[in-house]
Amino acid sequence: MSKYDLVKQLDNGTGSRTITVVPRATYTAPSHHCSHGPRKSVILIMGATGVGKSSLVGAISGQPVAVGHTLSSCTSECQAWEYSAGPNHIVQVVDTPGFNDTKRSDIDILSSISSWLSLNDVSISGVVYMHRITDKRFTGASRMNLNILLGICGEHFLPHVVLCSTMWNSIPNEQVANEAAAREHELVSSAEFWGPVIGKGAKYMRYMGEEESGRAIIKSILEHSATHAMALQLELRNPSCTVEDTEAGRLITAEIRRKEEKLRQERLEQEEEERELREELALEQEAARREEQRQRVREAAAARRIEGRNTRDTRETRDNRSGGPDPMAVMGAEVSWRLGPLTGKMNFPSFRRR
């Protein structure tokens, strides 16, 4: 990362823009205070799809903001809403599209946020990051969203980040509330979740679903507004830096590659399993074919035995009906028995004279 910043300044009288290179340690972001208008504080509202970002924006701005109640995201691009925070002070809250969306990739969403920041060229006073307290598990997607937040803000910006739990107003009874409070304690204190981020300066607050709670969250940021840019803004000042080259972009790209590699391994395992199943099926089919052949042999042998038995039974039945064996058949059998095997001559039985 460069040790210098490019500071853009606009001359309101001539309309000309100047760019100055200054050491990063000495650079202070503009306060948006201008003699021609009120001071403006810009706050980003971030978090996964469906955590209540649009609901918070609507509550604190007092304006009708579309709130989604389905699995699809309601916010597709960054949308800014303004309200007055006092004399000559305008607060602009920016509803950002949520990561882990059902229709868009995380890198596409990061590009939308980056484009809005570049086009508007504003100084961000702080960030509100929202998470559902009703989620019973801190999933891989939740961890990834938190890592993206850290990549966008940078460690130096964490004192201007409010980690906010939502959906407290949807808890139905005391038992569920106690379970949510236990998750909250683990969420903010565990080193696996938000503990390290809070330890580096981020704040934690509840959003109870109404205007007073939302305004209190915004007020905590305004009391200590950032005087320096977020990491994503600093990175994008480099003309050769793409969204994929930023810290947040690299995190998303690495996660995409990890998922692709996981899918590839799963496909290989599935193909191996299918191959083993095909081999097992082939062996079973071969065994069945051989058994079928043996069965046919057994059935043929049994049929021959039955046929022979039926032939004998038929002969015996015929003999019994005629009163004995046929003399000619007996003589034929005798002659066949006396047939000489070598000479082919018949040996008639000798008759002795009585």
C-alpha cells in the first residue's frame, strides 16, 4: 500500500479540481462543511441479505423504504436517504446491497459499493454492520461477511464501526429472549466471532426495530465521526487497482476458488462412487447370469428325470393293462441282448431235447 494519498479539492469559485499528493499520516478527510450548504455525514449500512438494513434506514430517515419479506434481496444497488440531524447538519444513510445474495455474486455486490463510493467521492463517517440475533449459528457465510467488512473498512477504521444485532422485536417470548441474550453474549465476547473486532475499537449495540433505537446507533457514530477514508476507498485511489485487487476483493476471490475446489473434489468423489457402484452392479449382474445358467441346467436335468419317470410309468401301465409284458417285446429284448458285439451275428439260445 502506498505511503501517500491523492487529495482531491474542488474550488467552488472557479469549479476547478486540484489533486495534491500528501503523506498519508498527515492527510485528514474533508468534513463536508461548506459555507454554501449544511454539513453532511455519510453512514453506510451493511450486512447480509435479510438482516434488516432497509428497515433501519426507513426507521431513522422517516421515509418509505422498500423492505423485503421474501428470500430474495430487496436492495439491488446502493440507495442513499437523508434526514436532518440538527441545524446545518444532514445525515445521509446508504442502504447497501447485502452479501450472500440469492441472485448476485459477492464480487458483483462489492463492485456496486465500490462504484457508488467512487462516483460520489464522499467521506464516510462510519459504518453500521447488522446481524440477525435470531440466527442460531454463526455460519460460514456470516464469517465471510464479517471478513468482507474488515476488508472494506480496514483495521484503522474499526473505531467508527457499530456492530448491530437485529430482530429483537420479533422474539415471541421470554424463553426465546433468554436464548438470544446467551447468543449475544457469546457473539460479542468470543474470540471466534465479534470479540477481536470489538477489542480493536468497534462498538456493539442492539437495534430494537424502531426509530429511537436506530437514531441512537447513528448518534454513536456521529459523536466520533471518521476523519480518514476506509481501506477500500484508499485502495481504489490507485487507477490500476481493480475491485478484485482490493483486500475485500481478494477475500471474495479466494472464497470463490475454495468453493470451486470443494465442488471439484465433491465431483471427483461422486464420480469415484458412481464407478464403484457400476463395478458392483456389473459383478452382481454377472453373478445373477451365472446363477440363471445353473438354474437352467438344473431345470433341464429335472425335466429329463421327469420325462424318464413318465416313460416308465406309461410302459408299466400298458403292461398291466395287457396282462403282462408283450412276448414279442421280450423276444426283441432277448435278441438284442444276444447280439454279438464283435461279429454282428445273433446268438440264438440253445434248446435241449427233453
